[in-house]
Amino acid sequence: MSSPSDQEGKTLTAINLSLSLAMDLAHTVLLVDADMHRPAVHRVFGMELVPGLTEYLFDNAPLAQLLIHPGIGRFVFLPGGGRSRTRPRRSRHRE
């Protein structure tokens, strides 16, 4: 899901679609929170910031340990992660 603006319901829409698909017992659904700046899927499930995609990509954390199974059908999600995703600040002064 993507859109040009914030607060347009992308996270909630992605979660609802994933949950609907996961209720079919023939399929497992993996939702990946790939918002590297403001991950939000974990908050919908009442969780604090937890390790996820950023730890998998940057720290080589094992994927199986990062997946969250909230107990809803065959729904699984990979949180955005808790690792700092900010860029180092550049000095305005050159030395």
C-alpha cells in the first residue's frame, strides 16, 4: 500500500486485507511493515517498538525470530523494527 500523504489509512487497510485473507485456512499471510521511517503495524496490535525488518536487513537477525503470530487465523507479520533508521547528521562546516 502506498499513497502520497500521511494519515490516509494505509496501515489499517493493509492489516484488514491481510486478516481477511488469513481467515482462509488454506493460506498463511505475511504482512511486512516496510515503512522504515514510521513503522506502525505493531502499534495496531498494542505492542511497543520491537525488532523486525530493520534488524533483519541491517543486523542479520534471524527472520524466524522476528515474525509475530498474533493468533488470528494464519496471519503473521514482520514489524518494521526498532533499530534507528536516521541518517547521521552532516556538519555544515568543512574541515
